[in-house]
Amino acid sequence: MEQKRAKELLDKYLQGRCSPAEADLVESWYLRETDHPGEIQPEPEYKELGKSIWKNIAQENNKTRKIIPYYKWTAAAAIVVMLGAVLYYFTDTSVLDHQSTALTAQHDIKPGGNKAFLTLSDGQRIALDDASNGKIAEQAGVTISKTANGQLMYQVSDSAKPPTRAGFNTIETPKGGQYQVNLPDGTKVWLNAGSSLRYPAQFELNKRTVELKGEAYFEVAKRMVKEKRLPFIVKTNSQEVEVLGTHFNINSYPDEDYTRTTLLEGSVAVHPLSATSNRVATANQILKPGEQSTLKGESIKVATVDTEQVLAWKEGFFMFDDENLQSIMHKVARWYDVEVDFKDNNLKTKSFSGTVSRFSNVSQLLKKIELTGSVHFKIEERRIVVMK
């Protein structure tokens, strides 16, 4: 009888008729039961049912895809091996209630948004989220405007003369902030949280160089000088990236021990810099679309990666692929502007995979990680405590 009622619940889940509580129940139970998939021997007639439920759990549906532990596809069939356990779990709702106790709305934290500060060459500092839409400044024939959808625009007038000495602007996003800037040459740049970009208010005729701290995605505009493409150079504290016109992402946060450059379109040359001389240390690496270079110290490695995962932040998602919890919480800390405290350092190495919206309150993200049953969280004002 219990198996029959459990089977009815699973059928209801597959048909999309479960309430949110029932859906959480099925998914939570599945994740717990498959924590050690090698110990479970599924019955053959349940195989297709198990795969169907796995597909529902793993599928991204707008902004509701669940965080799930990383394990092999064959574990999916295990969901229906012990159907009787579902009924017990359903009646023992205190399990789910206990997980959510420390993540109440009273202590919740809202996500980041379009926030940035612009510092002009004369030292004037403008809070872009407070500034009105439209023109906010003008420098030597260059008009700087803020658009309604959170972009900073540079427009060079036809009468503006090329600068003899470039005046630099800096756009900075705080923790919990992001922003898009369209540079004077037409290059588009998306800045992630806790990042800054320094660039000329107007590029010189034969030079395009910007300086990045943090993470940014670039769509570089092609520019011709005497029938030759003018390179665009992005400098960080560890490398220079030279491009002619392409799409790429650079992750170079000061609190990380690596710099990662990911190419989506075109071609880039990555030049590692010596930590002592700030000059090119080793031979440059040429990246092809879909490749990522990882620079640690003066050692650089190139590998093929999932570019969708790399750019998930730009599209409004956290996307993790067998990523350790320490790395995940670094991203959470930057986007939600919080501190993270691990009560057990062993938790830092636990790995998770999945996709969650960046525009949900932090409790929603943490609850989905908690569904794995391997970690729990507590929110204390702007501090997240990670515990077993």
C-alpha cells in the first residue's frame, strides 16, 4: 500500500501536478537516496521512470534549476528502488522544516544589481545608480551618458580632436554590483561584482589599452588604421591580452590565485607577466574559441571549457559544474555583499553542480544547496555561516 501511494506521488511529479512542497519532497528524497549510488541496484522496470525524474530535476526551467551533487547519470534509476521510503519522508516534514529554520525571510539578503561608480579624469566621482538617465558629463568633445537599462555610453563628437595625452576614466562595481560600459571606440564591456576598469575617455589613434581588476566580458569593436586592424589590449596585474576584434571573458580577482581568460569568438594572445618585473615572462598563448587559459604564478595552461558556464554570471545565473564550495561561496560573497564563515574547513572541498538565478534572495540559493543534505547555512545579518 505504501509503495502504491509513493508511486502515485512520483507519477504526480512527472505530470507536473505536484505542489512546491511535494516537488521539494521528491527531489530531496532522491538526492539523499542517491548520495551513494554504487550501493543501490535498481530494478529494470524502473529505469525509464528514474531517468525521467532525473531529467526534471536537472533541467533548467527559467530560474528554477536545482543545485545537485555531482554524480554519474546511471544513478538516476535509483529514485524508485525504495519507494516505501518516500511515504515515510513525506510524513516526516520536520526534516525539511529544520533545514529552512536558519534561512528565514527575517534574515534574508537581496541580490546585487546595476551599481557602479565612475571617476572622471578630473577626479569627479559619480554614483551611477543615483545619477539620472541621460547626459552626466562631457570631456573634450566626448559625451558620457547613462541609459535607462543600466549602461554607460561614450560618444565622441565629429569635431573632437584625438587627444595628445589621454585622460583616464575608471568605472568600479562594488560587491553586489554589475554594470555595462560602451567605450569610446564602440567596444562593449560587462563588469561583474567587485571589479574595476580603467580606460581613456578617448582612445589615441594608434593605441587602445585598458586595465582590469576583477571580472569582465568584452566584445571588442574592430578598428582600422592604415588598412590594418588596431589591437585592443587588456592589462591585469598578471598578464596582457591582445586582441583585434573578438569576444572574451577575463577573471582576475585579487583574492584568487589564478587569472582565467576564456575566448568565445575570434582570437586572442595571452602574455603572462613576470611578478617581479611586470614584463612578459613566457611565450604568449594563442587561444581558439572555446578555450580557456589559466595562469597561476608564471605557469599557464590551456583547456577547452563550457563557455556557457563561464558567462552564466553575465546572463543572470550562478552555474556550477563540479565546483568546490569555497569557490561557490566566493561568488556568493561578491554578488550578495556578504562575509562567509566556514565552521568546518573540510566543507570547502565539497563539490556541487547546477544552475540558480542570481536575482533570487540569497536564502533561495542556499536552500537549494541544502537539498543535497551535505551542508547547511545560517544567515546572521550580512554574514553566512557554513556548517554540517
